[in-house]
Amino acid sequence: MKGHIISLCCLLLIACEKKVEFDLKESPTLLTVDASIESNEPPVVILTKSLNYFSKVSADVIASSLVKDAEVFVSDGTKTHKLRRYDITIPGANVPFSFYSSDPASPATIITGEFGKSYSLRIVWQGKEYSSTTTIPLLTKKIDSLWYAKPPNTPDTSKKMVVKARVTDPPGFGNYIRYFTKVNSAPFLPGLNSVFDDALVNNTTYTVDVDQGVDRNTDIDIDNYGFFAKGDTVTIKFSNIDKATFDFWRTVEFSYQSIGNPFSSPTKILGNISNGALGYFGGYANQFKTVVIPK
């Protein structure tokens, strides 16, 4: 009897099933900002128009999303420099790309990142102004040493290697870092989890495994994730950052890793650009360390 009741309920539910259609209206176009200034480097600002959730990404879509008609200014509090737009093609991908950086035609106002300095960003686009500020911290949290080791429980014939770092965190909470790795002549790539605070390691010297950075535009090989290989020359870019930069990348990376997980909670990306724009302006105090893993 119980089984018949369940079957009847299922039939009723199926009979009452109604096709539901959602009217997904296109969201308004927003300015998206990816801006940074690093120690001993000029500012770099990438501007795009936001895409709708279901937009198909292609070379043509990327090209049409690039913002090429903005005015971009960076100030260090003493001088203000108007950035120049540069148009390039990404090698190997044949994808057009644009960014804003120092204009050599105005050498007197060119700005280069310095430890302990604050910077402001101003963007004028389509009659609206957007602004942000960031600080390049002092280089207080550092890698003391870098070395390689064989992963535990792997045969001697394996080419897999791990890189370890000894890091010193200074007294006082609020020392945030982001790290990148470069293997041989490849570009620097951020770790899958690339930002960390010092809530658990304040005022200590500790040892940590450094996972190899990843290209988030490709599928990640989980079985080999984090490992380096015998014969690799590995360079770590270890960047002290401010809290706003930490919060932006922390929420971006959490959102990235939640994609496809039906049990994850929605994540709000914490940017620091005014007037409703998406993205961030971040400062990086960089330290570089290299280790060569023999073949």
C-alpha cells in the first residue's frame, strides 16, 4: 500500500509538472579594472567591459571588450602621470590585447613603484570617473631560504620534486602576501591559492611547501598539481601586499574554486574601485628567490 501511495504521488507530481522559463535580461555593461603597481616597476592598467554570464569567450569577444578610449592617471601624491595605451597581440594565441602604462613622451612625471609608498588611480571613461588607492608595503615578510626535496612516498625514478621555503613573519598582525612561480623561461603564474595572511604564523619563522603556479585558463592536472620536475630552474616572486589586494584575490580564488560546486555559497568579489566598477588596484613589494633542481 505504501508503495502505491508513493507511485501515485510521483505520477501526480509528473502530471503537474510545468515548464519554467527564466527571462534572463542582459546586465548593464560595467567597467572592469585590473590595475597594479609593483616595486621598481611602472603601473600597468588593463580595462575591459564586463560580459554577461552566458557570453561565449572568443578572440572577437575579447577584442570587443577591450576599453581603448579611457583616460588613465596614476599619482604618488607629488606628481601625476597620464598613462599611454599600448596595443599588442598575445604571442601564439593571435588575440589582440591592450593595456595602459607609462608614457615615455612625459618623462618628468613617470612613476615607478617604491617600497612604503601609496598611489592613487583615476580613470575617466564615457563621462564617468573611477578611482582607487593602494600601497606598496615595506618588504617586511621575507623568504630566508629556498630548497628542493623529493616528495615523500615516491620512487627514486620519479621526476617529481617539491620546493620548500623558510619564511620569517615580523611582529604584529596584518602582513599579507601573494606569491607566483616561474619555471625556466615560462611566465610567472600565481598559486591556486596565492594569497595568505599571518593569523596563524605571526612573529614566527616557519617552513612551507611552495606549490607551482597555475594557468587558470587551462585544465589543472590534479595528480601533478603543485610539483616541479628535476632539471627545473624555479623562481619565486614573493610579494608583500595590502589588505585590499589580499581581500580581492582571496575572494576571487574562493569563487574560482567554487565553480561547479552545488554546495558552495555565493561569493562577493571584494574590489576596491569606486563608482560601481569591478576589479582592483593593487601594490606589490616584491622579493625574488631562485633554486635550481638538478636533473
